[in-house]
Amino acid sequence: MPVSGIVLTCSMECAYDVASRVATLDGVEVHGVLPDGRIIVVVEADTVEAEVALVSGLHDIGGVMSVGLAYHNFEDIPHKPC
Amino acid sequence: MTLTRRDFLKASAAAAAFATTGTSALNSLRSRAAEAADNAGITWGKAPCRFCGTGCGVLVGVKNGRIVATKGDPQAPVNKGLNCVKGYFLSKILYGKDRLTKPLIRKGNRMVEASWDEAMSLITGKFKESIDRHGPDSVGIYGSGQWTIPEGYAAVKLFKGGIGTNNIEANARLCMASAVVGFMTTFGSDEPMGCYDDLDLGDTFILWGANMAECHPVLFSRLIDNRLRNPKVKIIDFATRHTRTSQMADQYVKFVPQTDLALLNAIAHVIIKEKLYDETFINKHVVFKKGKENIGYGLEDKFKFADDPKPMTFDEYKLFLKPYTTEYAAKLSGVPARTIVEIAHQYADKSRKVCSLWTMGVNEHTRGSWVNNLIYNVHLLTGKICRPGENPMSLTGQPSACGTAREVGTFTHRLPADMVVTNPEHREKTAKIWGIDPKKIPDKPTYHAVEMFRALDRGDIKCLWVQCTNPFQSMPNLNRYRKGARKGDGRFIVVSDIYPTRSTEQADVILPTASWVEKEGMWGNAERRTHHFFKMVEPPGEARNDLWQLIEFARRMGHGPLFPYKYPEKEIFEEYRKFNEGQGKDLAPYEVYTKVRGLRWPVINGKETRYRYVEGHDPYVKAGEGIKFYKNKATNYKAVIWARPYEPAPEVPDGQYPFWLCTGRVLEHWHTGTMTGRVAELKRAYPSAVCEMNPDDARKLGIKNRDKVKVSSRRGSVTLTVDLNGRGKSEPGNIFVAFFDENKLINELCIDAYCPLSGEPDFKKCAVKIEKA
């Protein structure tokens, strides 16, 4: 299963609200909310496609200003040319 | 407590994300787990990202000869550990199932496998035959802003110094040429004075024709972060289409295509009329010039243009601006006069640091060089230039549009380090470094990109080698150039690529190529930062990198002595560095780049330069000089404010073709989609190009969302699905179509008119009609 580490940027006022909404999504874990409004998230899914769908969905959550990808590991996906 | 590999990986993901924020996970067990995961059989190496011109740092994790993980490089100053969503696909672009792995040679309508020796013998034979029969200008090479620095350098050296033709061009002509002319005519030296640090330091950011949120997401995040920290920050988006950038901006200013020329002059007009300009700065650092007007559009073959700059006084410049009242510009552009005044006040506000940012809306323009000049005019009038946080900054689209195409000079008229073939001293210097007779380098440019493909169509060019780009999808007026390539009569096309494309189908020989970290290389990004990456994995099958291909070809053509290298990447760079020394473009030794996360030139005594032309930052400016545009010797080291008028586009909507067509990119796909199209996730997310149109226009034509329409220009037509609910919203009278889709060749509709100064075509404006299909 691929795993990625994500940083969401939000305004300080809505960071906790966004974090609580993000935490309800299957495959998404909130690891921290920083005082400046950034949220540290770990995403895992069965496929990269599902993972990308989850991350793209984060873009569309109200209050999220940007989504940055810090880490992506897909070592246990059997190699199959796409 | 037992920790699984999965726990390790999740801890590693979280730790990497925390690291980008300058904080660390509180649970030390997790930190140790992260470290353990990173060390579990994965070897990490640094590289710049393969996609756009931002130049983000990536750490590439390799296990058992394959890439198994990537992370944003926390040590990379550009992106500080974060990549955009395209980071998910960095490895996938190498592993598509239809990767080219063997050379292919055309036998009738079929491409058959061949050995490298057969393929290279055939290429050499055809090129030699053409040169013997028709001269060296009958062969050429068309490369790319994705070439590495050594690849671009080898191509220039071989074609100009070996074969003896200036028939070398690059796809950067289609995206950056107007920016180059803007820099050269205003400052006497290509590339910006500022850098990405301005995104963190400025107060007002004025975007011209740039959808940064989708096309430069990491840089846009830096802007957003700045705004979060500093409520004073304001983002103003000047555009002809409402995008994700417009949504995030504080102000969206829509304007009629082509009227940026009038708007920028009107902004200057307000600054002058209200005496908001910085007179001291102007007296010290600026001269005024005017060039030719009514300069044409390059629509006819062999169109020639030479500007005729004439000096003018500040008072004459003021007179020139007189007609550009806010009312006049408002009438042309649709931007309210009061908004133009407000923007002029923003630019001139002494309490605010102002940056302008732009990309293809400005450059891909039949007056693109002029628009670049006009943006600089506003910064020069207000003296907001060269200092941290207040600069004009042209953003780029390819990883080495700057580093290779522009700095090495892979264009017909150029030589390395801003030199040109028309200057005898430049040819002399080049020949000395190359160890050849200066007479070998022809003193006249031949064809820029559009003219090169016209020459192929006419048969003036017979043999053309394409590397690292896809012109038979990306050229405007594409029908003509696709047909021209297959006219026979001695025409011979070689295409080096990693996948089959709409260009390989035009080829007589296809060469399988290594990509990204399958080879060693260097690129240069939009802020003058030169990066290095090592080879980390093997290319598939028999694929060989472009540099090897060029040197092998040179050897077979009898030009082997020009490439006497044992370690070509390193030795070429060390040779190339000689062009830059003492020219304000100094580079560090090769070894330095293998260790650092890029350095911004000029690099003097191991130290990079964040801001050019300014004392305290740029070592070329002496103490007490303040600001000095030291590359502009002809104007006594002053920058030039240019009088450049508004002139209309060559083709405007009319009764028969009532809509403007603008082409461009979408988040999911990069350029012609040859890499991103191989990623199943992206293909599913955005499978084909759509016709984005304004809902009111659709209603008037009786068109509903998802209807099929035929979009036609005077040059071609394509059937597309209408999208009224996409993330971009076209303004009334405009449509937008992305150019990534190889099955919907929208560029067949585009006009091949270009900016006479830069040769860059306009992909953003032509007239089309829409009918229900």
C-alpha cells in the first residue's frame, strides 16, 4: 500500500475545523496541527490512484489553501508497467 | 510494542512532512522509526523535479534498481521539502508499458527494430548526403528546454562548430523567447535580477497571464504562505480566464485578449500624470528608447524583421503615453478606468514592495517582447527593482528552459552566455574555446522554430533531428507542418524520445532515450539556479541518453575531435564554464553542484547571488554604486524604458469566427502529455481535452454541458466535449482548450503568427467558431 506525508496550509482560524474534517476521511491520519495553521497528514490507500484521489479531495475542502507532498513510498506495489 | 514496516513508513511520511515545517514529530519513537524506514534498503539521491521550470528539489529513493519512493528535499531552498501533486508521478513517467527500448527504422509504413549501429549509420548517411548535395543548412536539430546543459551544449557545438550550420532551435522558442528579448533589450542580459525569495518578501504580487496555482503550485504556495504570515500581502490576477489562481487572488482583473499592451501603458500613464514615479532612480538608472511600430506578424514565409531603436527623452516618452488614458485603455480592455488607477497606485505605493509575475499569457503573444518591456517600464518608473521583495519575475515552464536553452544558447542566433553569431568577437571567443577556425561558425542566423518547420515544409531543410520534445503536436498551424514533414523528396526525420508520440509517428528513425535520473545531468531553473543530478537507475532495454547519441553521431560525422571527453558531463560543463567567467554569469566548478541544492549565478568565490545589479548582493557592483545595470554598456549601464504601443492581434473574432481560442495546460498534464499521459491515474482524472466555454455563450448557442461541438478556425477543426463546470471559467467570447491531448490536436487551429522580435508564436489568441457536432 502506498503511503504519503502531506502538509496542508490553512488559515489559523480554520485549521482545527479543517483538521477535524480531514480526520474523518478513510485512509487519512492527522499527525499534527501547527500554530500557524499547517496540518500534517499521512495518507494511505490500496493504490496510488486511490491515494491521489484522496489528496485531490483535500484540495477541495473549504479553508485548504495549498496541499504539499513531502513523502511518497510505493515500495510494496508489485511492478506492473502502467 | 511491535512495529511493522508499515508503521515505519507512516512514521517516515509524517516525519518528512513535519521536517518541511521546521518542526519535528513529538514522539521520538516515531522519529527513530522514520530513520529506520529510510535506511531499510533504500538509497537516496537528490535531483530537481522532471516537470516544470520551478526546479523543486526531490529526494529519489532507489531499491533493487528501481525507484520506490520520493520525497520533497528538505534542504532544497526552492520548495523546502514539499512537492506539488505531480510529485506522485515522478517515478511513474519512467515506467510506462510502451517505453521505447530499441532503435526503430522506417520500412514503408512500418517501424522495424534495428541495432544502434544500423540506426546511427542510416542517420549519418542521410545527413552526409544532404550536406553534400544541398549544403550544411539543409540539416538541423530541434531540441528542448528539457535538454540537460551538457546535451544542449553538445548540440550547439556539433551543429555550429562542427557541421557549420546555425540550424539549431529549441522548443523554448515557443515559450520563453519573448522573455529573453525583454531582458536583453531592457537590461542587456538575459534572466531575472530577482529570485524566488521575492515570493516570501513582497507585499503586492501582480500576475499577468499566469495561472500559478495550477502551473507553478509550489511557488504559489510560497505566495500563500507569505499572505498567511503577513495580512498586508495582496495578490492581483490580471487574466483573460478565471482560474484556480483567480479564486485564490485578492483581486481578479479580467481583460480582453491583447489589451495588456494598452493596460500597461495606461498604468505608466497614471504613474506619470500623478507624478508617482521615482525621479532620482530614473535620472540615475534609466534611458528611454523607441523602436519600430506596425511591425507585422510573421505570417508569410521568410518574414524578416530588424528593430531600429532610437533614443528619446523622458518628455518624449511622456508624450508617447498621452493617448493611453485610463478611459482609452478601459474601452479597449474592458477593465474599469478606476481599477487601472488603483493598480497604478499599487505599483507606485512607496510603502509596499511590488512584484510582477508572468508566464505564457505574456510571452506567447505576437507582441510578447513588447509586453515584457512594458512590465519592466512600470518597475523602472517606480524604482521597484533589484531589491529583495520588489522585482519583475518571468516564470518558466520547463526544467532547463533557462539553464540550457537560454544560457547555453540552443537557438539559431545564439552562442553561450548571451553571445550571438552575428558578432565577430563572440564567434572568435567561441571558436577559441572550441579549438576551431572562427570562420566555421556561420555569421548569420538561419531559421527560428516556426521558420525552421516552414523550411522543412518547403524542402529547404531535408534532415531534421528532434530530441526531447514533440513539435508535431506542439507547433501552431500544425496541419501544415505535419504534412510538410512527410512530403518525401529527401526529407528525413529522426526523433529521440522515451515514448511513442505524435512526433515519433512522423519519424524515419526513432531512438530510445534515457530520461531524468536514468542519466547524469544539469538543469537551470527560472531563478538562475543551476542544479545537478546523478544517474540513479538504468534506462530500459537499449535506451541511451541524448548526450551519448549526439557524441556518437558527431564521431560518425567526422567531428569526433570536438568531443574528446572521458567524462562528458563533467568535462563539457567545465568547458562551458569558460564562456561564463567574468561575464556576470559565473558558474561554480562541477564538483560543487554535485553536493549542493543548486546555486544561483553569478557564483563568485563559491558564493551565489540572490539579487543581480545591486550593491551588497551582486559582487559585480562595487561599493558606492548602489544599482548598476552593468551588462548594458551601450547605454552607459542604464536600463531602457521602451515606448511600445498597443497594436491589435493579427486575427480577431468576427462574424464568421466569433470566439477567441486560448490554449494552455491543466494541473493533471504537462505540456503535450507524453509523460503524464502514461500515468493511468492522470489519464483517468483528465482523459481528454475539453472545450471550456462560458455558460452564457453556450446557452445562446443552445449548447449544454457535455455536448459535443466542432471547434474550427481558418486552419483546422476538432471535435470536443463542452465543459461548463470545470475549474477554469472562460470569459464571454472566449474558449479554452488544453493542448496535452494527442487525439485532439488543438494546435491545428492555432495561427502561426509570431512576435517579430522574438519569433515566439501566439498560442493564446486566434479566432474560432463553435458548432454543435
